[in-house]
Amino acid sequence: MAIAIGFGLGILALIVGADWLVNGAVSLARRLQISSVVIGLTVVAFGTSAPELAVSMQAAANGSSDIAIGNIVGSNIQNLMLVLGLSALFV
């Protein structure tokens, strides 16, 4: 039961945190007069990199630098192959 409650609270915190991040980014960008396209791309880019950042920071704090480096390298390889694969499909 405690696991289900913790999971539910984690999902709720994730949703609220994501909403807060997006609203803050949009508010800041609009004050700086940045276009909506750049705002969207930047928020998406940060949102997709945030989990890797969290894992790498936690691994580094625990002294597991191998996991942090593997996470970064694996994420970059996956992103690169995804972009190349989608480009190949469109061509």
C-alpha cells in the first residue's frame, strides 16, 4: 500500500513540476521577447535531458562515475541514432 501511495505522489510531483517548469520557461522567454517556436524547442530539449541530468548527478554523488559517463554516452548515441533514423525514413 505504501508503494502505491509513494508512486502516486511521485507521479503527482512529476506533473506539477513539469507544469511549473513549462510555465516558468514560457514566462521568462516572453519577457525576453523570444519566439514561441524557440520556447517550445528549448523546453522540449531541456525536458528530454532532465532525466539524464538527474541520474548522472545522483550517480556522481554516490561515487559511481562509470554510471554517470555511461548514461551520458548512451543517451547521446540513442539521440543521434534516432535523428539519423528518422532522417533516413523521411528521405
